[in-house]
Amino acid sequence: MKTETGARQRIGLFGGTFNPVHIGHLRCAEEIREQFALHRVVFVPSFMPPHKKEPGVEPQHRCAMARLAIAGNPCFELSDIELQREGNSYSCDTISHFRRESAPGSELFFIIGSDAFSEVHTWRRYPEFFEHCGFIVMSRAGSCAAPPLNLPGSAARIFTRLDEDTYEHQCGTRIFFARVSALEISSTDIRARAACGRTISYLVTPSVERYIREKGLYR
């Protein structure tokens, strides 16, 4: 997925199970795109996240819903690279893929929630992440300042805190703590509503709601 013009870009990688993708995901991605002047945000549905139990809904359905949800936003894209690989979806492999496919000089940013980032030190080959891309860690608006990095000492020592919300790796990449709108929407709640026949309107896009209904998902 190399950039056609070969131009340098600022690219956000937004991974997740997206089970299903909802308005909260879309709003966060748009706010991060604007805050960090990203040229594009790539949604990367996982095939089988190693830190979560199997999602239940087939990855092809989750991917299809994400594709429907982002349609119409020229700055949003979808990648099925983790579905193509199958097996456990390791972020280190995904980051390496996009680093190879991006134009030289492009900046990559891994977009992640604060809860997930607190466990990043348990991820496969996690020290390599910071050498190949920056991190944008999302927390809800109104939350306190960025916490100390939850990394083992050897990893934390190669970062310098630049300001309240920014850490810099010795190689020059940065970890940013960004605040986004606090929309009280969760995929878990949406699945529960769908399972008992309650409406999920305005929690997901109309296209995703229609897909869930037509495919009989979460029933």
C-alpha cells in the first residue's frame, strides 16, 4: 500500500477488534487526525488479538463493518493485512509491514487507548515498536496529565519527558498523550443490545446497523 506519489506522509495506524466498529471509534480517529495533522488514518482490524479471547464474530464481518463505517471519509482507509496473515495479530508485524510500505521519510503513529498502552510492555517484541513509529495514546477529555511510562526500567530510561504530554525516545520517535471526546459507547454494550433485539441506532453508523441486522450478528 505504498503512497502513489511517493510523498512523505504522516500516517496513523488504528488497530482493534472493532467488534463492532462504532461512532466512538470514528470520532476518536477524526479528532486524532486533526490534532496531529495526519494525512490518513488506517483502520487495521485484528484477526485474532493475543491479549483477548476470540472475538466470536468472524474477522471478515468485523472488517466489512469497518469498511462500511469509514466510507465517505477520504482520510480514512482500511487494511486487512492482519486478516491476510491469520493467526495471532501481533502489532510488531503490522508496524513492520507499514514501515516497509510507506514512502521514505513518512512518519507512522500507532494510535492506542490508554488502557491498552498500560499493557504494552507485555506485547511481543514491544521495544522495537518505539524504534519504528511514534505512539498516540488516547485518554478521555478532562483526564489528568500523562502518567509515568508503564515500562520496565531498561525501556523507560531511553525516554525523555519533554512536557506534560510528550515523551521522546532516544532515536527521535515520540509518545504523545492526547485527550479525545468522552463518548460513553462500547462494543460490549452494542453487542448486548443487539443480542436482545434492542436498538443500536446512533451508536453505530446506519450502514453498520443495517449490516448487523441483515447478517444476524450478535443474536
